[in-house]
Amino acid sequence: MNKIPLGQSDLHVTPICLGTMTFGEQVNEADSHAILSRSLERGVNFIDTAEMYAVPAKAETFGATETIIGNWFAKNPGAREKLVVATKVAGPSRGMPWVREGKGMTPADIVASCEASLRRLQTDVIDLYQIHWPERHVPAFGALYYDPAKETSETPIHAQLEALAGLVKAGKVRHVGLSNETPYGVHEFVRLAEQHGLPRVATVQNPYCLINRTWENALDETCHRLNVSLLAYSPLGFGLLTGKYDDSGITGPTAPQGARISSYESVRKQRWGRPESLEAARRYNTLARDHGMTPTQLALAFCYTKWQVASTIIGVTSVGQLDEDLNAWGTKLSPELLKAIDAIRWELRDPAL
């Protein structure tokens, strides 16, 4: 895997990134460390985490994922220098008062969160520091429409950028990024950064997969023209695109034991838990099998080969899953198969938006 630049930054990363949301909840510390070591051994130089992880978010596991990663760094001298480390400051609380009180995300909140992440990660600098979700109201995490009446923003984008600039100037952050953003948000962050000499966002981390291609509905042009890179998360549609729910569904006594979505009530109420999402996933999974692939191979190859994607974030619960996801690199999709994928999308659109 050749390393690629992120936006206009000096960060060069592998086109596959190890996501760590499962560490500290589904995956214990010892197994998390084994996954991290195997990922580095196989050449992945990019890992992503967040202050609010592990997920599902709970007060007792807040910060656990960063702590696990920091402990791995401490046990593996030299590993930190080989990796590009990304983490995120949580947006407004969304029912998580243990992250922070109040509705907003003030400059002081951003600084305090960064310093806490540095301590947990046992590192002096965060390579890519991202805003996990916008401070302003946006339709995200399964919401369909923007509603001006729900606007509760308290911290202007300019003030957020100034706080991030202070962290960059202090040497605590190298580059900044966004997550769960909209075309307006990306344009505004870039416009204000260029106008005021503040850090320019290098990346946007948004969902992108066969059952959610909403990135292609304007964000792809926005980020292409502004030279902002997509970090695609949930390439397997929260597991729906692995095929493991095709026969059982995602709930009830027949659902796979220990499967992530079957244990996450909040997620099942959002985009990945919609009946339409599972039905669309079944169609793509059947298409994969009809072409001699596993559903996982098709779903990952779709992201791995799309020009819109800079790096695909994979989340795993075992070394075996990690190897399966990495082994999908290099899988080619024929023009006929891509045409069949687009035909399904034309019919079913993006049920997991």
C-alpha cells in the first residue's frame, strides 16, 4: 500500500486506517494490543480513535480506548513514531454529561479535551485532531432533514478554529480535521481558515459504504475542489455488509451472538438498524456471492478503489477479522460489477443515510 497525502497537510498515510471504537467494550486490552501490533506488522501506519470511545458510550468506559492505545505505546517503544495518530474532540453532549456539561463545545472545552487525550494516549502530539460532530445543528446519525428551529450553536466556527490554532501553535496538534460534516461546514471551515490564517482542515471523516453513498451527493465535489480528504468510516455498514445478518436479522434470538449491532439498542434505532438498510445490504451481499466474492470483499473493495476515498477506516474485534479486511486490498471490481452496484443504488438509494 503506497502512502497518500491527506489534504494539503504533510501527513502521509496508508489507504487503510485501523479504527479502534471496539477497544474497551467488545475487545479487551490484551486483544486490542494484539490487533494494534498485527496492524503495524502488516504495514498500516494510521490509527483513529476518539475521546468518547469505547462505544456504546458509557461513563465507565469514557476514554478507555485512548487509554488502551496509550498503554500499548508504553509497552512498544518506537511504535508511536511509526504511526499517524488521529483522535477526536466530541461535539455537544448528545446525552453524555460525562464528556462535558452543557450544550456547546467552547474553545476551553476543545483545549481541555485535547490535553486529556494526550495524557491518555501517552504522547506529546496528536497528528490529526478532528471535531467528532459539528457544534451546530446538522442532520446526522440517521436524521434526515436540517431544521433551523433546532439550532443551538454557541461557539462560532471561527472561535473553534482559533482554539485549534492555539493547540497547533503549542505543538500539541499537527493538523486538524472534521467528522460527520456537511458541504456548508467544510466550505466554512476552509474559508475562515484561509481568510484568517488559521489551520486548514485536512480531512473529513464521514460514513461511506454501499448502503450510504450520500458523500457523492455534493461532498465529493466540495472536498475534491477544496483538497480535503475523505476518511471513510463504516465501510461494512456496521456489519450489515459482511453477510452475517442476511439470514438471522439484527435482533431476536437468532441474531449472531456477540454481534455488535445486535447489542446496540441506540444504533438499531438509527440508520444501520432500519429494515431498508438490511434489505439493501442483502442485495449487495448476494451480488458479491454471485461474482465469487465474500460480501466483505465486495464492500471493502468498493471503498478501497473509489477515487473519493483517501483512507478507509476498518473496525475489527479480532486479529482474524483484521487480516480478512487487509487481505481484501487489491481486489478488483469489473465495470460490469460496478454497473450492477449502481443499478441497486438507483433502485434503493441510500437507506442508511
